[in-house]
Amino acid sequence: MPLSHVQFENDCSYPPPRGTVLLLTCMDLRLLDEIIQFMNHDNLANRYDHVVFAGAALGALGAPCAKSDFSHWKKTFFDHLGAAVELHRVEDVYILEHRNCGAYHTVFGACRNYGDSEKEQAAEEACHLKYAQLLQQEIEDWAKQHNIKLRVTKFLMGLRGQVSLLSGPKAKTQSKKSAK
Ligand SMILES: [Zn+2]
């Protein structure tokens, strides 16, 4: 194995998918092989549809924060999800966000370009969590309407390819909501 492909200790505290997965990622060029490595690590080789939208969850939501109209991206995402479910019987959706996402801060203006301090990294994670949660809710509503079961798991990838679950503590999330 080349030295550039170091295996990270990814968080495996979520249940492993039993069937096919729909994977949503950003288009970031720096992480393409790390994404494949992550999916292989989850024993999902040749068992997933890979959908790429600039900004991952934010793009698939149609970037509601953007000045330009990207709302048609949301329709495209859900049309694609419908096709994937029909053709491949998708049971799980992976939303894989990543740090230092140019789409988030340059294309859609959803956040600033965060720094490397602990505080900045936490703020960056909170921004991704916000949009990943919004998309999760939309996917779960969509699944309910179509009478199918879909489990959504959210992740955040660092620039070395390490992946952590993206799930803020519930109490904290609620206090953030009430502070807005
Ligand atoms: Zn990105």
C-alpha cells in the first residue's frame, strides 16, 4: 500500500449498511481518492451510487442561502434519489461533507473560510451540521411520502481524508436553535 494511503481510524459507531448506499459528496479534487478509501473501509465497494454536488448537502438543498438561484439542484437531487432507490434499492444515504469547502464559502456564501484553531474548526463543523441536518430532514420526509425506509448518516471529512460522524449533541443543537 503506498504511503499516501494511510488508513485512518474512522468512527464506526453507526450500524453498517446491509444493502446499497447512496453517497452524496462535494466535488473537491483533493479528496476524490480518500472518498473511495472511506467507502472501501465501510465494505461498500461496488455497493453505492455516488452523487456529486458542489457543497454536498448545501448543493443538494439548492443552496437556500445563495444569492443566485440554485433551487433546481434540489429537484435534481431528489429525482436522482428516486431513480437510485428504484434501480438499486438504496437503503442508506451517506451525506459526506468536508472541511475547507470552497463551494460553501465561495460559491454559496454560506460561511467564511475557517481557520485551523479549535474554535474555528468547531464553527466550521456546526455550519456543515446545520445543512446536513436540513437535508436529512428533507430526505426523511421524502422517504415517508414514498413509503420507503431510508437511513441517513452524516459525516465530515478532514483534508487528510479522516472521517468523523457529523452529529451534534442534541441538547446543544436545541440551545443553538433557541438562541437564533
Ligand atoms: Zn467542497
